[in-house]
Amino acid sequence: MKPEDLQRLVTTIMPYGKYQGRLIADFPGAYLAWYARKGFPKGDLGNLLALALEIDHNGLKRLLDPLRKRP
């Protein structure tokens, strides 16, 4: 993981699937766990989903709040 990956969690939008159009940081933990069982996609998107799962699983989602853009 690189520090900029945390910023990318709050700016990257899911390009397909059930949560298409939503930020990866906003995915529910159950969906991320399902993806882990199914197998994350290869490449950058899969890495971000795996990171989101780790953050959610360890109860650290609030750490992303300062990285979100404020209106």
C-alpha cells in the first residue's frame, strides 16, 4: 500500500456491478467480504477493494473522513 491509495479510496468510483457509480470507500463491509470470497479483480481496482476490506474489517473507516472533499 502507498499513502496515496487512501486518497484514491475516497475518489475512485466503481466502474461496474451492484455498486457502480459509488465511491469504493462507501462500500458496505458485507459486499467487500463477498468480493474477497469470490476473488478480487486483478490490478489496481482489486488492490483498492482489498484495502477497503482491511480498513472496514479493522474498524478504521473514520480514518478516511479527513481525506474526503468538503463542500
